[in-house]
Amino acid sequence: MDKLQQHFIRVRKLLDITFFRVLFFLILGIVLYTAMFSNVKPEKLNLSLFSIAEKTIRSPGTVEDKKSTEIKRKEARDQVQDVYAVKKEYTQNRVDLITSIFETAAEVNDEVKDDMKKQDNSQKKEPSVSEKAERLKGKLTSTVNKDLSNQVFSALVQANNEELAIAKDLTVTAINNVMTKRISADEVENAKKRVEEELKYTTLNDNLRMAAIELGRYAVIQNEFYDPAATEELRRQAAESVEPVKILQGQIIVEEGKLINQEIFRQLKLVGLLQTEQSFRPFIGLMVLIIIILSGIYYYFYQTKSLPEKRQTDLLLFGIIFILSIFIMKIISMLQVFNFPWIGYLFPAAMGGMLIKILIDEKLAILLSLVLAVCGSILFNEGVSGTLNFSEGIYILFSALAGVLFLSKQNQRLKILQAGLYSVLVNLLSIVVIMYLPNGQFSGLEFGYYFIAAFVSGIGSAVLTIGLLPFLEASFGILSTIKLIELSNPNHPLLRKILTEAPGTYHHSVMVANLAESACEAIGANGLLARVGSYYHDIGKTRRPNFFIENQMHHDNPHDRLPPEKSASIIIAHVTDGSSILKKHHLPKEIVDIAEQHHGTTLLKYFYHKALQDDPETQEKAFRYPGPRAQSKESAVVGIADSVEAAVRSLSQPTPESIESLIRKIVADRLSDGQLNECDLTLKEIEMVTHTLCETVKGIFHSRIEYPETIKKVKEA
């Protein structure tokens, strides 16, 4: 195991180099791509035109049938009728033309009258009708003169202005009545007849009535014309309103035993089920998906502010658990060839999440749960239409999240099993949802298979987590909460050794543990680590237990017979002895560090001052602990709690004031001596530690009521 741990340490150090870090993520990508490649590879069928389908074939995805869509749109365009627009301005134009003809005739009459007035009475001669008609024609356009008969002009010049005004009004009214309605090319003659009918029974004289009728018929023309722009716009709208024809995912293209005609063959080719069709889009999609997954993982690890060594360890550990989960998922997915629809539900979905939560972090465990759900929906897509099995993905997601969220922070083995049982419950509920939501019909036997798979998944997750945890902890040298709880067990060989060989030290360690845990929790440090570290911090005293005052209940103090230098070396040795004992028993590095650092480089003042009495030239260095000084918050707090417990126990009559004064003096001495310079404790946190220690110690060493009988016995004594 030590060799394996060394190998992991070497690999972990390589991850600090950019090339190997990129190589690590590349390996993860290759593993994912290899695992899911066959599941996204389009199914190809060896089919020929006019052959018989050996099985019912469904579409693997949703595809637009552009040919059918275009046919439907053409049908919609063809159904649109031609649009004809009414030219309303034509009515006004024709009315204005007829009006101008009548007004011109009246104008000719007025001119004739004026000419007659200018002539002498003897020479007065009224122009003939034909002359008047010619004068009228001269004032009109050649088109009008050509289109109207001479009888019209003659009738107009023969009528007086009053008659012309009446004829004009009647004619214009008839024209308006007819031309306000649609007049197509086919309806022009009918419209002319309607004008004629309206003017036929007027009170005008015969000549003028015939002229009005001819003018009315002449005025009526076609006013409804084909509008190509409007027609095309309507056809475009009709075509756009047609929904695209799609071959839906899961849609039956051809049933078993049916002939594959040209249309079916075209659809099979369209959805990519024929061997002649090669599509790389699924593989590109898979590659993009893997890039998204790996980018999310990379961002999570490298946006955190954790130390490089811890980040490398966590990344390597995450990669191993991730690959292991994908490997198990792939092995189970290969069993789908036996056509058991419930086989995918055997996957221990909660295992990876629980391992990550225990060993690294809860947020990362949730991220892994999401990634596994996506991968599972692809790997377990056998028997479903399309690439993604959403039911399996939802099941894996719920199961994994249940394991992560229900796993207690205490992280004992029993708690892992409880989380596995909670995962079983969530699995069962998820299966009920997946089966009932689409209104599926399942037999009792099928329900039984699914429920057994759900039970195996949850319990299997817990069992695998419990089984893999010690291996991963030992391989990576990880001090998990479970490991700490196991080390705090009083039946641990080293704790039993302290209890039997140095009971005073054991009691002292328990008291220090209580103080250190409360102080660490007050500043957000690892209280459990401080407690367990306190249990083992004085393990070195078991080598020479009688040389430490807490173990000298019924013995003389051997230091009274030794020179101060010798006594100091014995006391100081308990740090190095403890470190060697802990390393020999393979205790975690964090526990060893607390044992080595809890005294830092402090001075053994009692023996130093005793040595000064014998030799004023005594060097202080010989009476200082070798260190190192506290490197972590937990080591610093344990060291302060160790000094506080020993000092307060030496008080003959402890009072709240004397306790607080003593604790503050100990902390001040540590600060002034530079013992806290190498850990990341802030002044605010040091004050919180001091306050917490004061409150805790006051609660332990509170004053008690002296009962009368006790007082009497004391006086008698």
C-alpha cells in the first residue's frame, strides 16, 4: 500500500505541470468517448427497395421531410385564388370625362349665342347643326371623336344648356351607380346594359336620351384587374402557414412484414438508417458534449483557491472515481443485449457521489451526479427511440443526489449504509414516477424486477462506498471524517496504550480535546481533527510516563534526582517519541503534525530557570522544543489548549477571573514568542479562541457548593 501511495504521489505532482494536466483531461475525454461511441453510432440497416421489412422500424430521431413539406406548401399555394383589385379611380375618371363632354357642349352653345349677338340683325344667321357639331368635336380629343357617333354630337348641340345639365346629371348618376361595383372583363357588356336601362326611361327628348345612353355605355369600362403582387403575397403566406412535415423520433416508418416501397425507402434514407448513408453529426455532438463536461470539471477545480497540492490530489481522486463509475456503467450497459429493460437500473448511481462527498466536497459530488446522469442517459439508450434515455438519466440523477444529500456529516460506516437505504427509497419512488407518468401498463412481475434493481442499486452503492473508501484513503493519504471517527474510538490500540500506561496523560488528552474542538469550531477550523489530534498529541509520554507530573499520583518525582538538562531532554523527547510511534502505526500525517507541532519551539521555563541557578551561562536553545512551529490552525489551537489545561489544573483555587487572566497570559506568551507566526490564524480568530477557551474552562472548573458534612470532615481533618 505504501508503494501504491508513492505512485499516486508521483502522479499527483505531475498534474502541476501543464502538459500532464492537459494529458489527464485528454485521458478522461478518451475514456468518455470510447465508452459512449457505440451508443451514439447511428443504426444501419441492410435494406433494399421493394423488399419485405423483417421487423418494425422506427425513426431514431426527429427529421424534417423537406420533400413532403414542399409538396404540401405547393398544394397550399395552388389553392389560393387569384386576387383582383378594384380601380376606384376609374369611376371618377370616367365621370369626369362625361361631365367635360356635356360642359363642352354647353360651352359651344354659349359661344354660338355670343357670335349671334355680335352680328348685325340683317346678317344674323345661326350656324347649322353640323357646324355646331364640328365646333364641339374641335374642342374634344380625337379619341372621343372617334369613339362617339355623330348623332351624339348633333343631339348635344341641339339641346339647350338646361337640357344638357339635366342629361349630364342623369348620365353621371347612372355611371356612378354601375361603376361603384366590380366590373370584370366579362361583365363590361352587362354593366353597359345596366346603364342603358337606367337612362332608357328618362324624360329627355329622344335625341338627347339616345346621346346620353351612348355616352353612358361609352363611360362604363372594366374596373376589376388581376393583382399579381397581392396574389403572390397570399400564396407566400399560405405556404408559410404550412407546418414542416417531420418524421418524429419513435415514429413507425415501416411495420414488420410490409413492403418497402419508394416512399418508405426515401424516408429510411432520410433518417439515416441505410448503410449507404454516413453521418458524422452524432460523433461531433458527442465530442462537444465531452468538451462541455471536461470544461465544467476544469473550471470547478481551477477557480477554487485551494492549495495546489490539495487540488492535485482531489483532481486525481475525482478522475479515478469518475472513470470507475463510467466503467461500471459501461459493463452494465453491455448486458442490455439480453433485452432486460430494467438492467440499467442496477447501476450503483449513488456510489460516486458519496465517495466524492466523503473524500473531497459536496458541491463536486453534485457535479459528478449531474455528469453521470447525462452519461447514463446515453449509455443506457438500448431499446429506446433516439440517443438519450431520459428515464434512465432522471433515475441516476435522483439516486445519486439522494446518496449525496442524505449522507450524514458524521460519515460513519453505518451512516453510509443509511444513505444507501435512503437512495433505495428514492430509487423506488423514481421508478414509480417513470412508469406511471406516461400511463404505462406493467405487470406485477415487471414491477418486481424494477424494484429489485432499485434495491440492488442503493445497497450496492453503499457497499461499494464502504469497500472502496479505505483503499482510496490509504492510497491518497486522505484523512476523511470517517477515518477521524475511527481513530477516536477508545478501543484503538494507541489510545488503549495511553490509558493503561499513562492514565493521567489520557485524562489530560481528553480535556485538551474538549477545549481544542470547541475553539476550532468557533473559528471554522476542523474541530474533529483537533479533537482526534489531541487524543494522540502526547502519545510519546508512554515511553517514560512517570517523568510527567500528571502520571505521578503515587510516585516520587524522578526529576528531583536529575540535573535540569537531563530532565529537559526527557520532557522534550516525548514530541519526537510520539511522532515516531504515530508514524510506525501509520497514522495520518495531520495527526503526526499535531503531535510534532503542538509545543512548537517553546521554552521549558521551569528547568531553564533551574539550570540558570546552577550555571548563569546556560544556553536557552537546549531547553526549547525542536519544533516545528504550528503550521495549521488545528495544531496552533491544540498547542494553546494543551498549555491552558495544564496551567489551569495547577491552580489551587481557580476563579473565573484567575482562569481568564491565566489563559490570556498563555496566549500572549505564545504570540510574543512567535509560536503562531507560521499558521494562518488571524488576530480576530486568536481572540475568538481565547474567549472560547475561557468559557469552556470556566464550565469545567466551576466552583462547587460545599455541603455542611463536607466542611465538618475538612475541619476534622
